[in-house]
Amino acid sequence: MRDAVTSLIKNYDVAGRYFDRNAIDSLKSYFESGTARVQAAVAVNANAASIVKQAGSQLFDELPELIRPGGNAYTTRRYAACLRDMDYYLRYATYALVAGSMDVLDERVLQGLRETYNSLGVPIGPTVRGIQIMKDIVKEQVATAGVTDTSFVDEPFDHITREFSEIDI
Ligand SMILES: CCC1=C(C)/C(=C/C2=NC(=C\c3[nH]c(/C=C4\NC(=O)[C@H](C)[C@H]4CC)c(C)c3CCC(=O)O)/C(CCC(=O)O)=C2C)NC1=O
């Protein structure tokens, strides 16, 4: 698992090169955005349970068939599994935000996930919708916490979405 700095070092080490201008620019931007990324993680940590709950309600309001007989989130067990998955995405998204790298998502969350979902009939489109709803809620929370430019918050949620969407939709 790598963060923005270790990824950069790895790339330059492989080539046996000192950091060049590009490397320095990305290091600078990583360190300059550090406080905002940590603030975002703190804002999520303090509200994780309510973020997941709110995102879940909004998702099931939009797509009530998910929790009706025949829906993938129907039955208490599957409903709970769905919210648990949302909680996984949220927690790992905060790790990725702090790391400034999506590597942790690739390694710990996304590997083999599409296959698992397909084999269990977990629908990808609604999952992606749930992740996007969560993104919007998180951005509001982060803005409320005093971060002015919240655009960096998109990245992990959009990364998960892209990985899911690539093959299945
Ligand atoms: C940390 C990384 C990690 C992830 C991401 C993860 C996901 C994950 N979600 C699963 C199931 C599931 N995932 C869902 C999710 C949903 N169903 C819907 O209709 C909604 C669209 C959606 C919620 C938004 C459901 C309902 C199940 C249970 C499916 C079943 O057992 O039939 C399973 C199968 C095993 C299990 O039930 O625990 C895995 C592995 N596990 C992990 O360890």
C-alpha cells in the first residue's frame, strides 16, 4: 500500500533518477493540501455513522425496489450488508484522502469486488449511485468543517465509481 510520497519515490527509484520539477511540484501540492485532507478525514470520522445512514435512506428513497421483495437489499441481513458496504467505501475513502493516493482502494477494496458483486447479484448501478450520494454528503460536511475548496474530496469516490463502471455498465 502506498501514499503519494512513496509512489513518487518508487517511480523515481525505478528509473534511478533524482526528483525533477514535476516530482517537486507534486510533492509541494501533496504537502500544501495536507491540512485540508486531514480536516476532511476528521469531519468524516466525527459523522461517519450518520453519513452512511443518510446516504442509505436517500438511496432507498430514490430506488425503493432495492428493499422490496426481489431487491438485492431486501431482508434485514442484506439491508445491513448494503449499509456495511457503504461504510467500507466511506472509511477507505478517508484513508485514500489522507494518503493522497488511490492505492489503498485498489489494494484493499476493489480487488475482486466486481466479481463478488456479480456472483451475488449485487447491482452495480445502484451501488455507484450510493457512493455518489455519499460523496455529496461528505463534501457538505467538509465544507461545514471550514475547508473552502472541497474538490479533492471527489477523487476516492469517483475512483471507486470508475472501477465499478468500467466493465459492468
Ligand atoms: C473492505 C472491502 C470489502 C468490501 C467492499 C466488501 C463488500 C462485500 N459486499 C458483499 C455483499 C453484499 N453487498 C450488498 C450491497 C448492496 N446491495 C444493494 O442492493 C445495494 C445497491 C448495495 C448497497 C449500496 C449486499 C446486499 C450484500 C449481501 C448479498 C448477499 O449475501 O446476497 C460481500 C459478500 C460477502 C458478505 O456478504 O460479506 C462482500 C465481500 N467486503 C469487503 O471486505
